[in-house]
Amino acid sequence: MRILGFAASTSSTSINKKLVEYTVPLFPAGEVEVIDLNDYKVPPFSVDQEKQGFPEGAKLFLEKIKQSDAIICSMSEHNRNWTACFKNLFDWCSRIELKLFQERPMFLMSTSPGGYGGQNSLNLAKTVFPQFGGQVKDSFALPKYYENFDEVNGIVNSELAAELKEKIEKYRSELNEVAL
């Protein structure tokens, strides 16, 4: 099982990337490849730009999705929406291939410093991704990142840690059923 993990952010200090990295050990060793969106740069999308051809970053990102069997994505949030970098990459990829998520089963997450845990961006993804070939199986939002997450120990709120582990176990079980 090849699982692609990424945060919808290009920040070098992304708390959503830290959440993805925390989640990776909940899967068998070697199953999850975490990528950085900084490795998939694209120019701002426009029809004029599209006439010049599709950027290599979008093609490479789509290829990573195609090579995966499942996706874990933590949705960063700017002003109650997707980050501009992710939306731009999403737009380019959807112009190359409308069902860019390739019918892959997805586990979506989000976190933010606030009490809503980035759920605006997460909820938008849960609504939009299925229209683009994403099979959203479950989701998890971690509120108040700096109160509930420690760089050494991960999620320190025991109820939230248990909730994530339970959801990941369910997701893994569903993936195993699909693989059979």
C-alpha cells in the first residue's frame, strides 16, 4: 500500500505538515511518503498561462497521486479558505486531469492555532474533493494546535490523540479491505 501524505501549505514551519508527520507512524513502516508542496511549484494559473503549456510542478504532483493507493492530506487554512499555493496547484492539476485525485481513498486533517482547528478549509475540501476524484473516507481537526500539540510528544490532549488513532485505524482497515 503506497500512501501519499502532504500538507496543503508551503510554509517551512507548517503545523499541518507536522500533523501529517505525526500521523505517519500510525501506518506500517514505509507505506507513507510525505511530500512538500515546495517541490511542485507552478506559476499563478490563468488561461493565458495555460496556453503556454502545463507546468512541470503540476505534472509531477499528479504523477505522485497516480503512483499512490491512498492520500493523507492536512488542509492548511488562510482566511477561512485553502492556502493560495494549494488552490493554485489544485487549479493547474484539475486543468490537466479533472479527476486529479484518481478515485483514491483520502483521509483529511486540519489544524490551526484557533479553536476551530482549520475546519473551514477542511469542510471545503470534504465538499469539493469528491467532485475531483477524491474518496473522502474520514477527517480529523486538531483545534488550538499550540495547546494540544507538543513537538516531542505530538498530540498531548489524550481525547484528541485517541480520536485520531481510532480514525486512522478505521481508515487503515478500509484500505486493507480495498487491497484484498
